[in-house]
Amino acid sequence: MANNYDKDKKNRVTKEMALALTPLAAAYFFITFFNAGRADYFGIPYSLINISFIDIILSNRLALIAAVIAFLWTGLYYNLLPNVNSPIFRGIITAILIFSLWIGFNAGRFDAKSQINYLVVHNQQNLSLPDENLAVVRLDNKSIIAVPFNKVTRQFSPSFVMLERDSAMTLKLTHENIGPLSPQK
């Protein structure tokens, strides 16, 4: 009798952990792949993507939607299925996480493709920046990543400039409507 009680308790704790952790994992994967989709569009290596806890919470309403959907689906199957060892339960958790990866990556590419407002770096004489216009496409605590673009054609070149935020404190940045930007052909 005690053995059944222990199994039931372990099963319930495992399902509750899945109910709590699946939305967090879905949101984290969504934000990571959202930023990977943006980086892919602008030709930035994935290794330059840093995700912080703040990114997960404040970055995107779509991540919150992904987390809520993951929570609801997990909660639905938590109440319908008697056992966490069920292949359906495990499959649903896996499907939720994979779906958040796919949606996140495509949402990131779409966001980058349709973005119209950018921070634009204005070159000052004391910095050794290219003479081209630079649109900031990634900004985090450590660095600024910008792509050179042509204001007339609204195309960006397949290269990027990476500036350390500590050394870039003297940069003049303005918020401008320059997009949407497309890759140079």
C-alpha cells in the first residue's frame, strides 16, 4: 500500500514540476530562437547571442504567449493523463518545446524583416568606424552590433560592426525610420 502511495506522490510531483518548468523552458527556447532568427536574417553568428533572464521576461510578448500556451497545454494533459510515463504526456511536452523553437526562429526572422525603426550610429571623427550608415540590430549589456546599410536602397551589406559598449559610450545614436531593411543582392 505504501509503495502505491510513493508512486502516486512521485507521479504527482513530476507532473507538477513539468507544469511549472515547461512554460519557462518554452519561453527561454522561444527567446533564444527568436534572437537566432533575427541574427540569421542579418548574417550575425549565433555565438554572439547572449540571452539573460531579463530577456525572457521583458523581451517579447510572443514569449509570454508561448509560455502561457505551454502552461495551458501542460495543465490540460496534467489533468487528463493519469501517469507522467505516458508517451502522450512526454510527446506533448516535447512537441511544445519543439514548436516554441520553430515559432521563435520564424518570428525572429519576420521581426527582423519587417522592422522599420532602428537606432542609427553616427560616426564621429575620433572613432575608426566605416563611413557607411550603421543600423543597430543587436544591443545587449556588453556590445552593440550594427550592419552597414544604404539609405536609398534600404539594403544592408552582409557584414557587421561590433562595438564594445564601454568603449562606445561616446557614440551618437538616433532613432530613425529607415526600414524595412533587406539583404544586399
